[in-house]
Amino acid sequence: MPATPSPWLIRLTDLLLARRSVALVLALGLTILAWGPASRLTFEQSIESLYSADNLRLAAWRDSKRLFGGDEFVMVAYSDPNLFGTEDRLTDAARDKIETLAEQLQQIPGIQSDSVQHLAAAMQAPIGRAAIRKLLEGVLVGSDGQTTAIVCRLMPLGQGTVPRAETYRRVRQLGQQQSPPAFVVGEPIQVHEMFRNVEDDGRTLGVASTGLLMVVIFVLFRSLRWMLLPLIVVEVTLIWTKGLLVATGIQLSMVSSMLHSLVTIIGIATTMHVTVRFREYRRQLDATAALRQTLLELIVPIFWTIATTAAGFAALLTSHITPVASFGIMMSVATLLVPVAAAMILPGGILLAGATDKPGNAPAESRLTTILGQITEWVEHRPVIVGAGMMALTTICTAGLFFLKVETDFSKNFRDNSPVVKALDFFETRLGGAGNWEVNFPAPSEFDTEFLAKVSDLAADLRQLEAPDSPGKLTKVVAVTDGLDVIPKFLPLTWRLGALERMQPDFISSLYNPTAGRMRIILRARERQPSETKLKLIGDVEEAARKHFPDATGASTPQATGLFVLLTYLIESLMDDQLSSFVLAAAAIVLLMWIAFGSLKLGAMLLIPNLFPIALVIGTMGWIGLPVNIATAMIASVSMGLTVDSSIHYLAGYRDARQRGLTFSAALKETHQGVGLALVFANVALVAGFSVLTLSHFIPLVYFGVLVSVAMLGGLLGNLILLPLLLRIVDRKDVASDQIAHQPTA
């Protein structure tokens, strides 16, 4: 990156200035053209998409849905003090209310009407009501004798006459109409609420965040021009990106909900460098000359920052998770579009109406410039102390990695006062939890006594995992033999099966598929429990099943599955190939920096200040007990992609100063007070903007806003303190000559 501009750079700069009006009109036309497709961008709302296609857990769940109709249930529950009369009989009023509510639920589109299970139908038998009640306890009736639930199976996705969201809305509306209001819960609803919150909060808070960010920029520069230009660059980039995504058939997903935030960071950082540099030159030059000099100095650094950021995100293409790979594509595209939008908008926008305004100092700019200059002197004269301090901080933060945990309590994604959490609490305390799952195993095409004995023994072993006082155990085990045991055993097996089918029509078919030769036992556990507990519980269940069916191998092996299991392993799935993607991104950045600066040593050196914010963020998460969740699973890759830009601008500014003949000390001070000033302004604005995310109803978005802010501040520390220390080592000969030159003579 030479101090004297290359001929091609001069030609490009002059072209951008000469054709700025044409570029503005062209940018407007492209934005209008992309607006329609961009508005049609859809949101992929499937948990399945967050797993790789060959994931064994996902395959087991798909097999279960195919064999047994799946476990996508919606449960409606309420408390009725007059539920039971004498001899375990439902009172007439309770029976009427249950039957009426069940009939209304059956009429809701998207509900399998013939599979609705409720207490009134199950308790019709004239005898054995106590045994039936015990069988259904924790499923359709609570142990308190006052809580009852109606269980509705959802139609397979895509087969309903209305979208799933409409089905959930009607079920909840019906629940609210009850007196007292009924609680509605189920893993599908939790998943839906997660995506709905991300979509709604992302849109609403995106506007609020951008608004606050613009206010901060206005306060900093006191100019509508400098406030609006970054906003326009960001929004135009987003519209173009979304239009291209629709054209290529790519959908937004849970992972890519960060698109708006990350494009905002890249767009604001890019325009902020132009803003600060232009304002600096504008104090001595006319507007056109100031912008020309700004572009001559920044085009090349911006190119390399965009190239490295895009390469970092492109490394995610190696992921086996489709939304993660898609996120890599869309962020690479968006990153590459930022400089295109900036090149077409900024020259015309900056010089619009002549740009006759002379810039004044931003609030605290003089003081900040002084402080940045003092930092350079501090780093230069106390390198050992500063280096030791940064090393100690990095070591302490890195130690936090050993305490890092993964969040699998899905309810922790929502605020405690949300309807989802309130409903979960009701089910957790009254009905043994809302975590429905299963363990399935091979079965003969017809029942026989020997097989049923094995099923009964397995169910008995699984019940050993039940413990009312322990949140980490099963709260309910339902096997086909439990239903058969309700019927007098002296009757022939075929009679008992028929009687059970009449009592609970969906009971046997939901547990047994004779054609496929597969059976399952339905399990229930509390949703609100730590990941280690859930993982151990799933492992214990599978171990028990394999003990009773040891000869099953391959696809016949007993396996636990269900949305409860998928949600437990979700974060692990998202993190599965993050290490390889991170290493590939780091290698790509080093390679590009080697090409850009002509030095492998400099390219590798740039990684160090960008590893610091990653250690700071992830280590802090471990120390304060903040678990890795959906929004923070890729925080390491995202952090590096964002902070490396600042390092490149800093190094480019420093090398330019050195090539102009400045000493190490003078070059460092100039870079700190020029590039460093832009970095501080950009970070202040972005952290203020991201603070709005703390208002989100979706807790992972709150974490994301906080952690990205911490990462940016960590990157700022790395580039203003750690990078100068590293440059001192690289330029040690020049530093030594500077010190000799400044020694007093005798």
C-alpha cells in the first residue's frame, strides 16, 4: 500500500467523482428494482433446518414422524377444583366442559381431530377408573386431582389448510376464552414463538437500533448529511442483498437473523472512516479536493477490509448445517455489496449541493484526540507493563473457556413474564413438564406374551428414572403394556386390545406400527433443566432400551428422539463445525493480508489483536455463567469478521505514515489520532445502537447485542493498545534508531 497513489487508483477515484450523479441515479434505480423481491424474502421456521441432513438425531426424528405420526402435540390445560366427584368419577360439569373444549379444538384447522385425547373419553369405562386415572396421571390429569389437559396432535407440516401460526393463534384464543383461562404449551409452539420473536423483534428493534445509532452520529458530527449517509448505505445494501437472496431461493433463518445487525456494523464502520478522513481534509481543502484525497487513501484499505470480512464469512460455507452455510453466503454477498453501495452513494451524497459546510469539532473530539495521543506515548514508553497487562487479561479471560456451558433449557430463550414461560411453569408444576419425547425399538408384526413382557420390563426400568423430587428425571412413562394392564388380565389378549382401542382410540396406533415392526414408549420430562441433566437422561434412556433389546443393530437400534431431544442437541449441532470454519477463516485472513501487505509476518500478526476480543467475549461468558445459545453459537467467527477491519485500517494508516518518512513514534501518533478517532466514533455509535437489543423479548438477541458490543470494544482495545505493541516488535530496528536519534547529546 504505497504512499504515492497508483495510476489505476487515481483513474478510479476521478471516475467516481466525475460520474457521481450517474452513480446516485443508478443506485436509486437498482434499489427500486430490488425492493419488490426483497419484500418477499421468507423466514425458514423449521428446527430440522438447523441440523445437517445426515445427522442421526434428525434422521431418527423423521423416522418417528413417518412411523407414528410424530410427537408434535399442543396441550391445553387448566385447573378445576370440582374436577372429580366420588369414586374417581368426573363431575357432570367437569365432563361437559372437557367435552365442549375438546370438540372446539377438533374444529380448529391444523389439528388432527380424530387424535384429540381428553379425560372425559378416557374415564368412560364403568370399572377400573382408579387404574385409568393412575395411568393418565401426568398426561391428562395432574396428581393434585384438579388439573386436566387436552392433548391435540398437529397435522404434519404443510398438510393443514391454514399455516401453523394460525392454528396456534386459534388454540390460544380458545384457551383465553375459558374461565379461568387455559394454558397452552407444546414444543412446536415454543419453536414458533422463538422464530416469531426473532422476526418481530428483529424488524422492530432493527428500526429502533438504527434510529438511536443515527441520533448518536448526529450528536457526534452535528450534520444531517453525515447522519443520513451511513443509514442510506446500510439500507440500500440490505435491500440489494435481500433481493439477491430471493432471486437465488435462499431464505432467512434463525442463524441469519443477525444479517441486519452485521451489515449495519460493516456499513457504519466503512462510512465512518470516510467521514472522519473527509472532515479532516475539509478543514484545509475544498470539498471536492478533500473527498478526492480521502478516496485515494481509503479505497485500497476498504477493499482489503471487505475482502477479509467476506472471506471470513465465506468460511462458513464448509458447515454441514444448511442455514449456517446460507448465512455464510448472504453475509459474504452483503459484505461485498457494502463498498459498491458506498462507492455509488457517498461521492454524490457528500458533494450534494456543493457541501459548502465547514466541519467543526465533534463533541469531545479535541479531548479524545489528546487522549489517543497519550495512549501512544504510554504504549511506547511502557511496553513491558502494557504488554504484561494485556497478556494477564487475555490469560484470565481464556481460562473462562473451561467454564463455558451450553444452554438447552428452551424456556430460557424467553423472558420470565412471557406467555410461553408462564404456560411451561404451569405444566412443570401441575402435569410433570412439557417435554414430550420417546424411545423406540424393534417390534414383531403381532403382539405376543414374550415381547410384551420385555416392553413391560423396559417400562419398569425407565420408571426407575422417575423421581418426583428430582428435576432431572422422567416424570412420566407411557407404554402399550400400561394400557393393557388396565384391562382384566384373564381376558384374551385380542379382547384386551379391542377394549383399550375403544377406551382410547389413538393409544395403540400412536405407540405401535406393526407394518414397520417398530414400537415406542412415550416419555415426559421437565423442559426447564440444565443441558448436562438432559443429556444424561437421554443417555440413560437409550442405555436401558439397548439392555432389553441387545440384538438390535444398525437402523433397528433403540433410540431416543423427539423435539425434546432435538432441542437439547440444537446448540451442539450449530457448534459442530464452528472450529473448522474458524480456522479456515483465520487462514484466509492471513493469506489475504500477506497479499495485501506483502508480508506473511504482518498477516499473521494481525490475527493476534483480533483473537483478543474473542477470548474476552467467550472467556467472560464462561466466568459469569452466560451459556452459549442460538444467537451466540457463532460469536467467535462473527467477532473475527468484524474486528479485523479495524486492524487493516490501522495498519494501512501506519504504513502510509511510515512511507511518508515519519518516525515510528510520529506514525503511531498520527494513526492513533486519525484512524483511531474513526474507530472510537464507530464503536461508540454501534454500541449505542446495539443497546436497543437488550429490550428484545427473545433472550438470545439480548445476549447477541451485549456480546457483539463487548467484542467491538475488545477489538478497539486490541487495535489501540495491542497492535501498536506488535508493530513495535516488527519495527524494532526503526524504533531503536528513533530512540538513538532522540537521545540527548553530551
